[in-house]
Amino acid sequence: MNGNVTWQGTIAAYFAAPYWVPEPKRTQVADMWLGCMSGYAIQLNSYESVRQWSILIFQYLHTREMPLTQDVSQQWPDEALEVFRKWVNEGWRLSDSDPYDPAERIRPPIERPIAVRIRRDIASLSPDELDDYRMRVDGAFDVANPDSNAPGQVFFSIHGNWCLHYQEAFLLWHRAYLMAFEQRIGCAVPYWNWYAQDAAIERSPSSGLPQAFRDETYRHPKTGELRPNPLRYAAAKDGCSKACVGMTPPPPTSCKYVQRDPILYTTGDDRREARAAKIALTLQYQQQVQKALGFENFSYPQGYGDPWANIQSFNPPPPNSEYRYRDVNFDGAYEQPHDNYHGWVGPDMADNSYTAFDPVFWSYHSNIDRIFEIWLRSHIASMTVTPLFPLRPFAGTRAERLEFTDPRTFVYTCIGDLAKDSRALGFDFGPPAYPDFGTQAVSTKRLSATGLRGLVAAAPRPEELLVLFDGVRCTFNSYAVDVFLNQTDPRQQKPEVTNSHYCGRMTRISMGQTDSNSRCIQTGIRRFMDVTSTALALGITPDSPLPVLSLVVTDLTTGVLVSAAELATLPGFTGHLSWVKLGQAQQIIPSPPSANTERMPCCSAQH
């Protein structure tokens, strides 16, 4: 504003009827502001009071500490802030008849630059940029070397020995692990955006495993040498893939490297139908992520290392019942699709002890962290955590070193160190190469051609049909649990989205090794899978008799169906159906206290 700025002509109206607030709410919002600040002896309708506190008011407005509400639409725009600063610097003029008293009482705010690494979509990297990343990973970790003392074997084994899952620390522990990885390669980890809009459609460029992980070779940027692609040919744990453990006769040379589902390497018409069915499975996982992003609560505090579940193998996908808080909070819901994607890549990615040896893990978790960051930035004011929980073995405020024996809890990186905007930690995320799921409409014609169903949001329903699993605990192997309704004939039980009786898959991730750190729970917990969409599509309602539930369990390592006799020995693999009123899942699983509360009662009306 270049003209005169006075209290009577401009500033008083900013507090009494803020122009940036929609017209019907202006008076109500202004009254709320007045009531809130009167508790601090600041009268926003008084010239003398606002003048007395003007510099502090500006500081609080500019840092978004005022207004006292989480409604961002009430925050003062930069234009209004600059007018207020001009008014103060011109001498707090009451009216046009008052003289000017210019002085720089409030200096122009300066946002100091913060150096950040940008985690970019791996699909957006140029060939040279991708080869530079490959070179850095290869050089820092000697990934093809299976020797137990090789830097990769040592660093990647941290996940199997120390990772925290199924508890409040899950996302923050993996954020620390990613940061430690980036410190060693000297650059940001590009993310694999498996959450892209069309990633579940086989012919889409965003579907399947990115080419970066399928190429046979790469050109070393410094030597020009053609080398094996370290993002594909990485030595598995102890030099033997999970897929090859226990093989007789001795496993082939290829078993030295991490293994993935072979269908992910096919192209063109080679096994196209099977590949399309595999890729289509990820639609359910995307929908699970989308649902998780809608929760207001972050997690359920469990104290120091008390997990609410522990799934060590993600293939087959564990049933919904494994995810105790999937209908309660963000990370309780988010960890289910996290596990499902691990199992989808398999078999090394599908086992907690083997997964970090697969270079896919790092770009996969870079995207896990990106989506977590999307949720975090929209819940900065309401997110509550257990700040001093240690994320061993990472130490320092930014996971800058490893400590494996120090008994002093305070030396370790804590949840509170990392539960903040990633830009404060030195990294940010570039835009995705393809739009994220749910951000753009999908052609109905294109959707129907793929056989996919469920992209269009269903009408609100009063009740949910859940498959409940009780007594869920750790397993040594990884399993896929495919769930069907009213389909008892094994010949028809195809885990494909085109099968109207198929509800989805839950992955149970194996421990894969002896639990030396007591990370597994000893008492079983309950998890559940939401099968409402399938039930309604079959004409099953709460008034109908309960449908027939069929579970097909597959060993993810061997691909062999688990017999009924073996299944009876495994914990938490027997499910039963129950209708639950929508929004009352807490009657099955207790809900934590809401973290989404205002700081002051006087502002609650505008929340």
C-alpha cells in the first residue's frame, strides 16, 4: 500500500473485519480474536493497546503464532502484514491529521536460506543423474560384495537388528535410517513414487518397478566403465537371497544377489496378463494410503519399544486385523500399505532381515517418508509424539553417527529430533513426475479397460464388515493372506482385482532370524481387514447372513500354499467376520486420546 495508513482508515478494520476471511465469518472471527487476546491483556479493538504491543503483535502474526487457531485461512497474508509494518514505522498514526514519525521500528523480515537436499522422483532423473546416484551407492557400500565386513553388509544389517515397526517410532526410525544412508552417499535418495495416479494400470509409465532397478548395467560417470547396475545386482544378506535359503543342492550364483518377483522384469507381451494382475493389486494399497492420510491423530504412544504389533514378513500381505490401529490413527493405517508393497516386490524386500539389502528399499522408503511429510506438514500444530524416545542405534540430533553400545539414552537421536518439517532437517522433496493418486480424475473408459474397480469413492456407509484376526504375533517366515467372500472353490480363488469375490491381501512379514533384541511381542494382538466394498458389491448387507470367509495363505519365499495343519500352528491366521458401525472401530480396538485439540478454549469454536 502506497497511500496513507492510519488506525482509523485501515488497521482497525484488519482486526474488526479482516478482508481475507470470507464475508459471512469476518465478524465472528474478529470477535474470537478479541476474546483470545484479551486474556493476554491485549485489546485488539483499542488503538492504545495495539500501539503498545504492535512490535510483538507483528512478530507473532508473521511467525503465524497469531491468530490463536489452527485455521490457516485466518492467518494474515503478507500484504496485510506489510501494511501493518508500514503503519508502525510511520509512527502509529491514528488519523490522517496526525503527523508522521518515521523510524525503522520493525525491520523487513528476512527468511534466512536453509541448505536442503532435494529428494527427487527417480522417474524425473536424467540418465547422467541416475548414473551418479548409482555410482555413489556402489562406491559407499560396495553393494555387490557379500563379505560380512563389506560396508553394505554391515550397514544394511542394521534394519534386521534394530528396526522399529508397529509402534509410534516406525516412521521416525526409518527417517533416521534414510538420513544416515544419505550421509554416506553424499546426496539425496530419489524416491520411487508407487503412489502415482496410474501406477495400478499396467500400460502406464508409472506402473511396475522403475527401470532404474531393472537395467543390467550403468556407465560409471568418472571412469566411463560399463558396470553391473548396483540397483539390481546388490549382494543379499550373507550373500544368499531369502529366496534361496535352504536350497539343496547349493544355490546358483544368481542367489548371491537380492531377488524380486520375476514378473516385475517382464516387458511387452511377455506374461502381460499376469503382470497386469500383479500391478493392479497395488490399487488397494493406494486406497489404504489415501485413507491413512485422512486421519488427524498421528500414533498411539506405546512407551519405550512396546510395539502394538510386529509383522516381520510382508508377503503375503498381512490381513487388516494385523494393523491394530488402522481405523484409529495415521501411522496405524499407513503401515499396512507399507507392508503390502514390501511383500509385492519380494522376496528379499518381503523379509525384515533381508529388505534393506535391496536397493529398492531406499527409494521405496524415500517415498514412504515423502507421504509422511505430506501428512506431517498439514498437522504441525496437532501432532503429538513421545519426544525423548531413542531411535537406536542412531545418535545426534540428525542421526549423524551410529552408537551400538552406549548405555546413555540421551546420546541417541530421539523421535522429537525428527518429528518436524523435513526442511528443518536438511532435506525436501521435489514434485512427482506423475500426479499422486487421487489428485486427478481417471477416465472411466480407461479404468474399465483394466478391470480395476473401486477408484471412484463409494457412498457413505453406516457399517463396515471386518475380518478379525486374534493372537497375531511374530513369525519366522513371510506369508501372504488372500481373503475371499463366498468363494469356497479353490479353483476359482484367484487373488486378482477382477475377481469380485476377492477382498485383498495382507502381508505378514517374517522375523527371518532369531529375535535377539526382544522386539517381538509375546502376547498376541488383534488386527482386522475391511472387506465392506467387496461385500456390498456382492449384495451382502448387515441384514444378510454373514458370508463364507475363505483365507488362502502362501509362503512368500517358496510360493507354496500353507496346509491347514501348518496353518493351525501359526499365530493369528484364523479370521472371523463382524459388522461394525462406521466410526466405532474403537469398540474393537481402544482409541487413543485425540491429539487434534486447540491450545486455548477460547479458540475452539473456530477449529
